[in-house]
Amino acid sequence: MEERNKNWEPKIIAFLCKYCASAGADLAGVSRLKYPANILPITVPCSGSVDMQFIVRAFEMGADGVLIGGCHTPSDCHFLRGNFKALKRVSVMKELLRQIGIEPQRIRLEWISATEGKKFAEVAREFTEEIRKLGPLGDKHE
Amino acid sequence: MSRKLKIAVVPGEVCGGCDMALVDLHKNLIDVIGLADIVFWPIAMDFKEEDLDELESIDIALFQGSIRTEKHKEIIERVASKAKIKVAFGACACFGGVQSLADLYKLEEVLNEAYLKSPSTINEERILPGESKANPYKITAPKLVEINYKVDDFIDVDVYVPGCPPPKEIISEAVNKLIKYFEGRISLEKGTVIAGTRTLCDECPREKPEKIVIDRFKRIHEVRLDPSKCFLAQGAICLGPATRGGCGSPCIKANMPCRGCMGPAPNIYDVGAKLVSALPSLVEIENEPKLSDDELSKRVTIMDPAGLFYRFTLGLSRLVRMVRRE
């Protein structure tokens, strides 16, 4: 455990919807905005297609935080209602994690539109710092 | 088969329900006894731990209950080393069972609550399991292991027989399969689960609407359940969508939503997370766009999601292991 702590950097998996958040992340890139390399983006068809099992898998594979990026509510979703599904799931998933003993702040849901490259970079910075403060997943409990 | 099979029934952390289920085979049990000798079954016959020493080999070992103490672990490993076919019998042996919910707390908190703090406890000398502090009888309760383990955390399981307790039909099927196996008529794939291969929802006879829409989740005492309609459509949480079928749905027939004792359906990675994906999205589908994000999150409140979704299966949760073990 200690060895892991020395050079520990937060690892964050970001599930970004193809139509908004992922396009927003692209915009952050082409606009040459700086954001931490701790975020590993995975483009998904819709925030509503993110199964909560993906989060469990991400944590198990060593992620310390999971970001889900979708289109703004109420009416931006390409599939009309996918972002609402993500919102409802994430709110219950946070309670489930809290009960298990994992900080619910390790999941973050953000609405990021294709024009909000700046917001994506800000969220990435903020979230990385938040996870850095929380420390590696599972370390504090025993 | 020329010789009789040797069967051992080995308890871990048990309630006795699985033994009842075996006894409940009625006359079929007599058929089984015609084919097999019971060489160890402490709860039903007079067997002691020492009797295990005399056993050279066991054909079928039925492991019941989870592994909560070092004693359970020792006995189960000892029997497993002599057994040809190892069967995890019941939800506790297969998935950790209800008592796995204790793993939502640290071991220290669990011991504190059970042995020191609870109002019905008198323990002036503050003796905990595993401590051989002076007591006149020199009895030491075995020490607890760090979390509540399922049987296959320590031994290779050949056959899983889920259920709390396993329903009669499933036990009979398991018995038939095992007898055929020992007669050399079939082969057994390691890790065979004796149960359905579909979800309970697939088999459910209740009337299900094309699209389920509810305003909020209700707890079971808040709603008078219609015995012919889908529980979820009535707002009651039912674990059918992610639970393995094949149990004969006794709960559903008794107008009680599924609580998941048959364990996750095939190909489910984490049953709790799967149910979180499946159920909350049913709430307020019609009114979504009219509600603010905060309001919508408030309406999907589910009381105690971990206790509900992992009621029998928290022992399978990888997340729990990440935070509870070093």
C-alpha cells in the first residue's frame, strides 16, 4: 500500500456522451486549454447508456473517481431523455456507495455541451483536485 | 452403482433453514438414503468435529452457510480436502447471504454492537469472540474472520445450489444430477448452477405494462399490492429483473416482491449496480422535463439501497472487498 502512495496520482475515468460532453472535451483540446492528464475519457453514445456496473468495474480496475458527462437538461439530449436516466441512476448510486463505505463524491455527473470546452477543462481540474484530497480509493478504511 | 455414496453436510454460519429444506424432501429423502450414507450432518444427527478425522473420503460435501469464523474456515477446508464433489448449498454458501450485510460496517463496529453495546447484551468483562479471558468454563468462541466470506473464497466449488433456502425442485434436480454423475452417465461442469438460466422477471406470470412509470418507490407497507400486476408497476421494489429464476417463484405467488435469494442472473457483473441502473430510471418519466435536477434526484430516493439490492448477495460485491480488506 505504502509504495502505491508515494507516487500516487488520481486516476479518473470519464464517460462522456458523444453528442455533448465528448464534443466539449474535444473543444477543450483544440482550444489548447490545459487540464490534468489524470482524466481518461471514454466516449459513450449517451450518458443514459452508462450502466452503473461500469462504475464498479472502473473502481475495481483502479480508478479513484468516475466522471459522467452528458447533455444539459431538460432538452439537449440527442436521445431526448438519456440524461435524466443518468441523473436518477447516479443519485441512487451515490447512496449505495456511501453505504458501502466509498465516498459518494467519487462519482460526478456534469452537463457539458459541445460549446463548453472551458467548462470541461474546469470540471476536470476541480474533480482531479477533489479526488486528490480524498486519496486512493479504499485506503483509509482499514 | 455398486457402493453407497458418502454425503457430508457441513455447516458454516447457518440458521438451520437449509437443513430444514433438506428434511423437507420428505419421502425423497428416503430414496436418497437408499443410495447414500450420511457420514456427517451435525445439526440432524449426533456427529462431532472429531468424527471428521475418521473419514477417509467423502463423495459429496454440501457446504451450508457462509464463513464467518476461523472455525468455519478450518472445518470447511478440512472437509473440502476429502471431498470429491463440493456443493455450495443455499444463498449463504453461494453469495454470503443476509449476514454479509454486516460488511457494510467495519468488523470492529460489528463486534462492538453485537457483544458490547446492544441493549440486550450483558458482558461486563467485555469478552469478544476469540479472546480466552478467564471464564470458569474455559470456553472460547472462535475468532471472527475479517469479512463474511462465501464458500468459494476458500475452496473450489463444483456445484452451486442457490436459494434461501433452496426450493424443493432445485434440491431434487441437484440430487438427480449428482447421482447420475456418480453413475457415470453425465459429466459436471465446474461451477454449474442448479437453477434457471433466465431472470425471474422473464418467468414472472404477473401482468406487466408495456412501459413501467411510477411517481416514487414505495416501501412494502405503504402499498396494497394487486396480486395480478407487476410489483414494479405498483411502485414496490422487486429484484426480479436481475435475479436468477428457476425458483418456482413462491414469493411472487404469495404476493411478495422478489428479494433476490437466488442470486444474480447469468452475466451480471455487480447485482447492486445493475439494479441501480434498472430501477431508478422508472421514476417520474412523464414529468422529467418539468422538474429541476435537484427535485428529480429527490424523487428517486430509495431507502437503504445496499440492503435492498444486495440483501443476499453482498458477499459477491467487489466494492465491499476493496474497502473492508487490506
